[in-house]
Amino acid sequence: MKIDYQVKNNEIEIIRCYGNDPKVIIPECIAGMPVTKAAPYAFSEHKEKEQEDVLTYETEGHVLFSGEEHLLVGQAVEEIMFPSTVKEIGNYIFYGCKRLNRLEFSDSLMQIGSGAFTGCSGLRALKVRMEAGEKSCVKEILGDLWQRMDVTFCYEREKKSAVLVFPEHYEEAVENTPARILFTQHHGSGNNYRQCFYNKEMDYRKYDSLFSVAAAWDRAEVLADIAFGRLGHPYRLADNDRQVYQNLIKNRYEEIIKYLIEQENLLHIRLISEEELWSQEMLELALDLASRQGKAEILSYLMNEKQKSFPQKKKSFVL
């Protein structure tokens, strides 16, 4: 990959990237100086004019194949990973990046330019390396996006992580005709979940308290992903909230088991075992669905679980 950059106060600002891989990994240092910024429109094809007074850097192992490298903007970009040195990204940096689906950065990134995520309808996942403390820019990012977002917080000092689902939401302008006024109506629980931050810190108790709201608004598969995310990575998960998530899985097992088997999600099926949530009816349903859909690996696992959890009693004969 090649990078156009400029130097400001002995720090590097990324201007453009060129390559043939839709996954872009920005280096920590260029010419011995830290990469701290990414310029406005850096990954957007809507930039009016290319900057001329730039320097060029080639990443290690870079091999130039004539005609294959191109400007990494718009739909040519699918994943971007920023190093821990990056503190700021510019205005409209991802404008029109419809295929951008995953973004990784650290808690050093605190300044997000206006319109940074305009047109990023394909973005689904954030991974945040929490290296300095509890604060991050996640609230600002989520505030610009209506779609479901899966966010992983990696607390590196504690060597723990949290996997959180922020459901989708949308707003609708509704007219009160007699009063001749318009008011905004929110749909989906996503707006509520996006308020689970205080002073840029994630409030896990508030997040968990909203599960009843999600249960009223969202589909079973979204609820399952919220529950399994918290149970599988129980960072700051209170016992009573754990019970609420467990109860959801047990009470709506028909929908959830169908979803897990269709998605071939053996990880979450194993988590049901770890949480000791199987009932005989639940397990029988899972076995039947796995058998009919030809999910051999899942079927084998479930058969072993049935043998361990509900072994058949040997018949005894009295002579």
C-alpha cells in the first residue's frame, strides 16, 4: 500500500491511500513520526480536488503491480484499522463508503469530523481498543448511524472485553392535523441504547436495564445477539441482569434456536450449554432442526449434549 501524507508539527496526517486490498491498515509511524490524523475526505471519492503538496510512503513489503493499485476510496474500502496514535479524523472522511463494514481504532481517537459517516450504510462493526481508560468516541459515531451496530470494547489493562449490540432505529415525522404541528416519532430501541453513555464512558448498568425495551421493539434474533453478547463477555454484568438474559433465551427458545441453527452459530449454541439453559424440549427442537437442515457439526454436538444432560435410563426387567 502507498500512502500520501503531510507533516505538521512533527506529526503525520494521512491524505490518501492506494492499494488493491479493501482492508486498510494505517501504520503507527511514517519517517519516524507518529501518525496522528487522517485528513478530511481521506477515504471519500467526493473530494473536489486532490492535494498536490504531499509526500508518499510505501508500507513494508509493498510490491507494485502495474495497473492493479488504485485509490482506496468509496466502495473500494471495506475495513479500516487505525493505530493507537491516531487522535483525529477529518470531516467527511468516509463520505460515500457504502461497503465499509468494519472500523477498528483505540480510545486515543476522540475527535470525529462532521459528516464523517455520511453514506456509510454498510458499516456494522466497531472494535475499540481501550488502552488508557473508560472514555471513547463511540457515542459520537453511533449518533450518526441508524443501522444496527455491533461494538466490541477491548479493555487491554484488564484483559477483558464487552460485546454489545446497538439495535437499529429510525425516525418518522408524524403530523398532528388538528393542531397543525409535526412531531418526531422514534421506532426501534436503537435510540435508547445510544443514550447509554455518560461523559464518553459506557454505562453498562443502563445498557442492561434497557433489555425490556428491546424485547418490546426488536426481533428475536436481535434480542438473542444482545443476550449472547453479554453472557459470553460478561464485563460488568450484574447477576440479576444475567438472569434476565438467560430467561429470554429459555422463554423464546423456539425462535432463538431456529435462528442459531440457520446461522450455524455453534459458538452461541455452546454458550447455552455453558449457561446450563437446556431443557429437554429445547434440545429436542434443536436436534430436529439441525437434522432436517443437514447441520452435521451442530447435530453431533447436540447429540453429545443430550447424552450428557438427559441420558436415557436403561430398562430393567424383573423375572
